Amino acid sequence: MALPSPTTPSAAPRGHQQASFEELWSHAAPDEPAPGLPAVPLHEVDFVVVDLETTGASAATCAITEVGAVRVRGGEVVAELGTLVRPPGPIPAEITALTGISDAMVASAPTIGQVLAPLLEVARGAVLVAHNAPFDVSFLKAACAATGREWPAPPVVDTLRLARAVLSRGEVRNHKLGTLAEHLSARTTPTHRALDDARATVDVLHALLGRVGSLGVTDLAGLEQLCARGGGRVPDAVRRKRTLADGLPSAPGVYLFKDARGRVLYVGTSRDLRARVRSYFTAAERRTRMAEMVSLATSVTPVVCATPLEAQVRELRLIAEHDPHYNRRSRRPDRLPWVKLTAEAYPRMSVVREVRDDAAAGAAYAGPFSSVGAAQAAVEALQDALPLRRCTTRLPLRPAAGAAACALAEIGRCGAPCTGAQTHADYAAVSALARSAMVGDPTPVLAAARGRLAELVALERFEEAAAVRDRSLAFLRGAARAQRLAPLAAAPEVVAARRRPGGGWELVVVRHGRLAGTTTTPPGADPRPAVDALRATAEVVAPPVPPEPACSAEEAERVAAWLEGDGVRLVSVEGTWACPVAGAGASGGSGAHAPTVLGSAV
């Protein structure tokens, strides 16, 4: 189907699959909360609170001497584990004085290899909690590595970070476990013994969770964001606005914050609209501009999307349509500059805002560029590499009587076609090289840049060398962008499919680089009828002026990235969709291979 009106939600919201805790346990980052935790209510989350006693502070050189773990759910203890652990070496005297754990006490205790299995079983599928969690996690990771086990990498909540986020400044003298346990009336006093400290941490956790509701945090996703960004107090004006997220779907799509007059303040995209919008009203949101935006907002409009690609494209189109004050990027896609080789008797390089239909007359374009400065740098790279004229006067085919050459001609940087010193045919050969570098092979520009770089480095003129490098890379990026998008823009239609993780297909119709339609099919269904229906109902897109796509360059790049992604299958292609084999993209136009392309001297 064609994309619906961008200001109204899709007629049929799609379901949103959330990762299970077992999946999060398997794929979360080891030393921080897993990204994008689901919006599960906190009272439904299993937490396993862990505390370790060790022979020292470094997991690289020290070992675990005691393990304590308490699994809780909904405020109730589900399981406990506490045991001494026999380390491979003696326990330092100062550690014994602190914890009371001696060599004699651990002489008959199990090794960490024997303790890990029951500990990981108690913790399976739960969110790991510890006070100063990086310390405990580092020892558990080291223990897994030493015993040949794979670290399961659970999502982690650090009560130290949580306390700093929740407790107001000056409420406690410090955030040590003993101080927090006393201040929050924990039932267990920390004693530097693992199980006691784990039980005390459970009480601290529950007390802190009892306070996060006032910060607008009621689920695991909000807790993750609160801990990840260090927290802070939520202004009352912001906290009162959290009802704006009520009723929003937990589905992928785009959200629009609007003020009392209906003006769009900010446009964003998320895989879970409700969880993402709620995060703006919590202490996790620390951006001053966003706090100001939220204070002005009176409503949030959701736009549920069939596919993630549709959500990305809708976001770009809505930003371009409404030009929201609080969006920093993608606001003026029609104002991006291009580098043009002009269509005249003696072509020159120019920075322009508009692509015209003058390719048949000899014009060529590269870009668009992110800024006029980047476009001008690309022009200078071409002019450094090739003796193109730099004057802006439109030269006649035959030079005027008495015409004088400029200083660039005197130093050999221009052939002076204005005086007839360079024939039209000779200059045409130079402009042909420039055109080829822009739309195909950038070798002339790269070769000149390498030579100039070598000279400057040999003379130890490194700042000038860096300028040459930066100009060349600016040209490469602009040329690569045009060479990547122009073939897609020229293709009347590309139909592609990618299998969805849960089964079924994600279908996309692209016309002249523009996303014209997208939908999904259920698992087990034949996708061919859906493809036919999608093609019949997709947006009709008029051919654009090449090399510009029939949409913003950023949208075409998002579409191209999806088409080039893993697992995408081309169903049909009308026209030709291919990039130059030796083009700017192959030469490092994305920036990834720049040192290799230009040499490693700078």
C-alpha cells in the first residue's frame, strides 16, 4: 500500500514483539544495562541481587572468597544463595580484618568453578543488581573466563547509580551501602559478608524503586534510562506532563510533540512509542532543549508504522514538512548544496542549490553536501587536481580581442582559454576528466592529492597536507553520494523483500529512490499476492531531474541502506540499478577507507 498521510496514524497498528528476559540475558552488554529493555512493569521483573567478597580490588589479580545472591520479584524473596569460596591463593591479612574471612574458613569451601553453576542458575533470566555493579560484574566475568564458561551478559542495575539518581542532593552524606541501608531503614545491616550485604542491597533496591514512580519511572525501560544517564530530579512541570504518554501504543512508529496551538515542536521515531515518549518525562532525559520542549508540549500524536523503514522515512518527511524548532537535523533537505560542472563552452566548477535538467548540455553534479563549506572544499580538490578555470565570467567560444590572462595562468594553474592560449578542444579534455571524476572514476583527483600530500609531508608542512587530505575526502564523499543515489533515482521501480525475525516478509516498493509503499505479510503466507497489491497501490512517483532522487537525499540513503542490507532479496527491478565499479564509493567515499586511499602519511 502507499504510505498514508503523514499526519495521521496508520489504520491498522501492528503488534510489537518484545524480547524475553532469556534473550536479554543472552545478548545484553556485560557492564551496562541492555539497550532497549522492554517496558515491563517493575513489579513483574525478576531481580537477582549479588554481592561478592574478594581478596582485593582487581579482578585481574584477585579472587572471590564469598558469594551472596538473593532473587526477588514483586518485593518478595524467591531464592537465596550464600557460600564461601576457596580462592587459589592466601587471603591478605587486611582483607581478613575487613571481612572476617580467613584462610582456615575457606579451606574446605568449594572453588569458584563449583559455585558458578548454581549462582548462574539462580540468576537465569533475571536482571542483575549490585551496589557498585562494575566491581562485581568484573569478578564474575573473570571467574567465567577462568573456568571456561561463557559470560551470560545479563542486563544490570547498579544501586549506586540508582541512588545518585533518586536521592536528592544533600539527603545523604555519601552513597555507600552502609549509609544508604541506614538512611532507607534496611532490615539488614551490611557487615562485609556477602549474603548480609546482598540482603541489605535488596532493601535498598526496594526503597529506591518505591521512589522512582515520582520521577515518572514505572517500568524496566524507564529504570534503565534513569540509571544509564545518571538521573536527576524531574521538575514538577515536566513530571505532570507524563500523562501525555497515556494511551500511546507500544508499537514502532513516529511521534510528534505539539504545543497548544497544534504546532509541531519535535518529531522522533522509536520501536516502542509509549516507552520512548514516557522517557521524556523522567530523570533520564537530561537535554536542556528537550526539557524546554516538553514544558511547551500539550499533546503527542503517534503515527504507527508497518515497518522500521517506514518509520525512518516518515520521520524525515515530517521534519521537512513541519520544520520543528527542537529538531536539529534534517530540517531543510531542499537547501543542501551541490557541486556542479557548468554547461558552457568552457565549463567551471560551481556550488549550487538546485539541480537542473542540463546534463545533455554537458553539466555534471556531485552531492548533495552537508554544508556549503564541504561543497567548496570539494570544488577546491577538483581545481587542485585539474587546471580548470576559476574565473566566474562566462567565456565566449572564441576569445575576445585583447583578453589578458590572470595570475593563475602565469603559474601554470590554468590554461588561459580566455586568451586562446588553450584551445577549446584542449580545455574540453580537461573538463571531461572533471566530469568523469564526478560521475565515475575519481582517479585523477586522488592521484593529484597523493602527489601533493607526499610533497608537503616531505617538507614537513603537515597543516597544509591535512588541508589537501580534507578537501580530497570532501570531494570523494560528495561524489560517492551522487554515484550511489543516481542509479537508484533513475530506476522507475525496485521491489524488494526481507524475511522478518518472527516469520513472514517485510515488503518494500521504491520508485526513483523514494519509498512508495511498504507492508508486511504474516508467517506462512504466500507473499506474491501482497507484492502485487503493494505495487498496484504504491505511490505514483514522477521521474526526478537526475542525479537527484524523487525525495530528499537522506531518505534515498535510508532506502538504499535497507536495500543493501543483509537478507534483502530483490523481487523485481525496472530499469538499471548499478553503481560504477571504480567509482568514488569504491575509493573510500564513505570515509571508511580514507587513510588507505590517500596514503598514511597524514
